[in-house]
Amino acid sequence: MSVTADAVGHPTIRLGDIEPSKSPSFSPNLYQWMRQKAHFYRDGGHAEFVYRVLPGSRAEKAFGAGTLLIGRPYNAYEGDTDFSGIRLIAVLCQGAKAEVLVQISSSDPTGC
């Protein structure tokens, strides 16, 4: 199994932890995007995570090594490499207007 990206985010962060009113260092755009586009669990956690594209991976061809993506893998079956997300910089710049566009799939004909 090949690895496409390393997780670089905080595994237990909650939406309220990054509310911009708590600190000017928290991005209003990220907070807005998470409120409107993220997928939440009943306990308040969310499925989205920040990933860094690894050198030599299939995703490197499409995004470049080191690119940060925010989203979630699907892991519906063993060997599943499907991923849904967006470049983190798009979220930071556009907020909730940024749409989830990235689909990295083992069956992707483009080889991303």
C-alpha cells in the first residue's frame, strides 16, 4: 500500500477550539469553512484533517510535494485510497466559498 500524504493536524481539536473570537491568530475563513463544509461526529469531533502531500506519491503529480490539503480519507475497504478535500490555502483565502474539489482515488484515470 502506498502512502500519499502524512497527517499533520491535531487529532482532537474541536470547532470551538479555533473560534476567531478566542484569538486573532485563528483564521475566520477556516472557522467559517469548517462550520459550513466539515463533517461532524455526534461527540463534536470532525472528520477533516490536514495532510501534507508526500514526495513521490501519486498526489505529488497533481499538487506538488508538501502541499497541504484539508479533508478526509474514506477507508471504506482495505486498500481504499479515496480522499475528498481541498487545498488548505483555498480555505484560508476563500472561507466557506471554497468548494471541496480534490478527489484522489485508486481508480482515478488521471493517476492523481
